[in-house]
Amino acid sequence: MVDLEQYLPILIFLLIAGGLSAAFVFLPMGVARLTGTHNPSAEKLSEYECGFPAFEDPRSQFDVRFYLIAILFIIFDLEAAFLFPWAVSLDLTGWPGWITMMVFLFELAVGLAYAWKKGALEWE
Amino acid sequence: MTAFFESLGMTYGWAWFVATVAGILLIALPLMLAVAMIIYVDRKIWAAMALRKGPNVVGPFGLLQSFADGLKVFLQETIVPSAANKGLFLIAPIITFTVALMAWAVIPFNSGAVLADINVGLLYILAISSLGVYGVVISGWASNSKYPFFSAMRAAAQMISYEVSIGFVLICVVLWAGSFNLNAIIEAQRGHGLGIVNGFFFNLLLFPMWVVFLISSLAETARAPFDLTEAESELVAGYQTEYSSMSFALFWLGEYANVLLMCALNAILFFGGWLPPLDWAPLYIIPGWLWLFAKIFFFFFVFSWVKATVPRFRYDQLMRLGWKVFLPLSLIFVVLISGYLMATGHFA
């Protein structure tokens, strides 16, 4: 049984921290309007480029390897998600639990070796 | 603290609420102050290693430098680029800073001195630090500018790559401590080494994992030598390029709050947190939070030291280190440590 009451301070913390951060962002915007530093112009609001207008859509194609890394991350992070409950319940599951997880880890090691061999981890 | 407010004549519910809010402010406000001071310390250490003086004009020894900087950015104009997605653009720094503060909810400052003593504290920290990548990616996307976009891609790939090995290192620690609760992990380190040293680092099987964790925490917080996300010669200022005023400062504050969190985690998971270094009665006279702060400061010095001395990695080297060295190594250690603990009857 999860005691949700333990998490109430975290919820209150979220509200306070979010409010604090929002105040930090929006308060200076109000202050700038009052003091007169808020003075936008077309040049100022254009995106950063080294002194000339940007000539390319910034949301251009990017390297597919970022995508591969994200997929690999999902696999290994899921694996970690299986390991967490296993790590604290080894006293209950004993040797059968340990051996089962070793089989699972071995399969994932094979997966990692395959990705390695295929060059998914290469980055030139 | 609830009992104190109850003695002032409040009902239990209100007393609990006021005590919780007071506890939150007691964490958040000193944390912001600590971040301001630690930025100053960082600059001082960095300057000293380059035989410079560093900030020394504002206040005695330049101690008020960060506050002067803060006031300056507070009074600046917030520039929202016309091409940006305005809502997302302003939300990104809010997410970054909120998430950086929230992880501190489960950090134990002393025996029992923790805001939310949840039994899965370590999982909570892992989850919260994963959320940090949203602020970065959203800022890079919403800026609608080339450099922030590339930087956000890099940052996201870097953070998730090192999160994998951090996850496995945490499993090694949890295997030994038998709990996800940070207080229980600290208690498990009492007299761990030869019955006298408090800390998991004094353990031949966990010491390599600590080294992996330390280097991964540098990469996770994008500190030098892994600060490729803000490599100024390639990406100007990275995903912060289009930001100004306090929205820019929030990224900085969040980044340093995360660095402090990683230092705290190093101290808590491997160096006994609020326990003194040695399990020796006279050392317990010094309060636990002082020991914790001393350890955090020590690790922050290490972070600064690395920043001052180690040249920046190349991106392919960074990825190779994460996926081809740390991941297999930490996987092998999960097998080794769990096997060792099973064979020695640790769980019996």
C-alpha cells in the first residue's frame, strides 16, 4: 500500500517552485515595462546569426544518430526499470530471481553487442 | 516542526501545512543563496587556477558579485524573438528551474531532517533529473534559431546517454543498501569500511562505480569537460543563445542547482551523507548537516578543479565514453555485485 500522504509535501513544493520560477520570468518583464528598458525593435527580435539575416530554416534536418541514441536509451532505461524492483527484492526471490535476471541481462548484452557491431554507437 | 506550530494553537492540519511550507522555503531560499555563492566560488577557484584574482570589486573580496549580476539581469529587457514560439519560449526556463529545485525535496540533511521521507527517494531523484532534459529541448525548439536547436539536440542525447549508466550505478548502490530511501542508504554506510569508515567508496566493488558516477554526473550536468552543449566556438551560448534577462539567469541558476544536487548525491551515495567520515564517537559532536555541506563543497571544488584543468571532449569521444565504456562496465558490475552479495549470503 502506497502512502500518498508522503508525497503531499512534494506536490506543495512543485506549486511553490513553479510559482517562484514563473515570478522570476514574468516579474522582470513587468519591471522592464515600468522602467522603460522594454524597447523592442525588428532587428533586436530577429534570431541570432552572425550579423546577417538567417538564410536557412533553423528547424532543418538533423543527424539520424540522435534518433538512434534515443531508441537505444529507451531500451536500456526500460531494462533499468526492471532492475530497480529486482534489486530490493533479492532477499525474497533468492537464487532463482538472480539467475532469471542474469538471463535477461545476457539477452540485453547480446542486443548491445549487436548495436555495437552494426555501428549504431559509432559517431564520426 | 508540526508540533511547534500546533503549540501555537493551530489545528493539526494547519500546523502540518504551515510546517511543510516553512520547510520548503527553508530548502528553496538557502538553496538559491547557495547557488549565488557557489557561482562566486566557482569563478574564484577558476581564477585562482589561472593565476587571476577573479571577482574582487563588489563587496568584501567580491562576495556580492553574484547579487550585483542578479540585479543587473533582473532590470534587463526580456527579449522574446519574433520567430520564437512565445509560450514555450517562456515556459522552458520555468521548467528547468522548477525541476532543479524539486529534486531537493528528498535530500536528507540530517537524520530525519528531510522534507518528504518517501521510500523510493532515489527513484524520485532519477525521475526528476530525467525531466530536466525537457527544459533544454523545449528552449532549443522554441527559440527557432539554429544554434539553440543544435545545442538542444546535443544536450538531450548527452543527458540520456549518461542517465543509462547512472541508473546502473544506482542499482549497484541499492543492491548493497537494500533500500531506495536515502536515509536508509546513508545508514547502511555506517562503519561500512573495516567497521570504521563511513561510506561505500571504501569498497573495492563499489569504488569503480563511484568513479563512473562522478564522471557521469559531470556529463549529466553538462559541466566541463563535457560542456559541448555550450561550446562557445561552435554554438555561441548553446540553447541559451536567444535568452536574456532573468529567463537567461534561470538556466544558470538551474544548472548550478543541479551541479550542487549531483555533488550532494556523490556525498550521500558513496561518502556517507550526513555521517562523519569515520565511525568514531567524538566526530558525531559536529552536526550532520555540517558534514553533508562539507562533503558537497568538497565535490564542488572537484567539479571546479576539473573545469579549470581538463580540455573539452569531442562529441564522438563523449558518446563513445558513455555507450562503449561506462554502459558495459556498469552492467558488468551489476552482475558482479549482485553475484557477490548472493554468494556471501548478504540477503539471507
